Amino acid sequence: MAERLQKVLSGWGIASRRHAESLIKAGRVSVNGQVAELGQKANPEHDRIQLDGQELNAQNHPESHYYLLNKPLRVVSTCHDPQGRKTVLAFLPPHVVHHQGIHPVGRLDYNSTGALLLTNDGDLTYRLTHPRHHFPKTYRVVVAGQPSAATLDRWRRGGRLGDRPTQPAQVTMVAPPSSHQTELEIVLWEGQNRQIRRTAEQLGHPVKRLHRLAVGPIALGNLAPGKIRPLTRPELHQLRQVSTQTSAPSNVTES
């Protein structure tokens, strides 16, 4: 059956759908000898699909990989960086570094740390990052100053960032605030660009430190910064289950 080319590429583990779109736009993908166009459909059972001149078929389909990384500071959550900074792929085990299509599921800022999934399962990445699938992510965040109860309630209710609304969030004060900063635990069911940092800035309490504790049911536990481990079979099963959730919990208020 013919499907959009970016879906075919992600299903083969070549890249996430977003990265596959970039490959197509760059003219690196061809179908039956012709440079492919974004939105084009192909049937992998009948069409000859090539990436950088290499034909893709069942024989060169890469093995699926699923990893949890504790991303350290000053690392870029991309596959390549034009500025030459270290990327999250640098932490992959040596025997998988050259497998095609391994990519981060979503992103963490250059100056943020914590849980980040890496995989070459493009379909799973799509389900975990698509806006209609409300996938929870848990953060430990230190903000400047002492947010008032009213400010935290505003954060919980959601608001607007630029021209886009934000969904309600779970915001819990972890410990009594000090004179200059407050530690919070925040659970989001969406992933707008730099959402926590932008919201905190908008509320007058800029982020001083941001660390992601868990992505869905997958928690860092005692995984040290800069370390990576494969997901277990039960974790992968849990991840696939939660990736089908299409609505965020209606009551997310925490004190």
C-alpha cells in the first residue's frame, strides 16, 4: 500500500518523520530514480526507494534500538550540530553509533539535563511527540524568587505563550522556598518549545535549573549524568501503551 514517503522512512527506522521530511526537502531521497518531493507517496513493496543513492529494502532494515539517556549540561538534543557542539548521539554505545536513524525523541535545551529517549523507531517517536497524544513528562525545576500561591495557580491553569495556548500543568512545591529560589516539580502533557522556561519567565520567576526526571513511565532512577542504558522489555511495553493516550488528565491541580 502506498504511504507518504516520510512515514515509510520512519517505519523503516531511517529517521523520525520530522527528520525524514528534512531528508526529502534536501533532495537526498529518490523514488524509482526520481528525486522525491515532500508529500509524495510510495509503496515499499513495489517502488525503488533510495537515500543518498543507497537502496532501502527489508535486507538493510536496521535493528530497532531504544535507549534512555541522562543528558548532561551543554549537550545538543539533535543528531548533528552545525556549530560542532557535542550531540546526544555521542553517548550511544560504540556498537550502535553507526546504525541508521537513531534520534532523540523530542528535545531538552542545551542547558537542561535529564531523561531523554533515543530510538530509531520512527513510528514510536511520532506517537510520543504528536500533539494529539498527551504524553506526560516530569521535571524538577528551580526558579528564581518565591512564586506566590496565585502565581502557581496561574501556572497550573495554563495560559498563552505567544499566540498559542498552554494546557493545564501539575505544579508542586517540593520544599519550602529559600530567600532567593524555589524548587518545583512540574508535569506537562504537551511539549511547546522551551515551555517551562518561557512560562517561568512570563510569570516573573526565571528558571535557574531544569532537570527532567521521567518521560512517561520511564524514570531516570539512579542513572548517572552522561550515562545511557537500553530500555527493558516491560518499559518498552509501558511506553507503547502510554503513547496511545489521547487526552491529558482533567484534574492536574497540586498544591
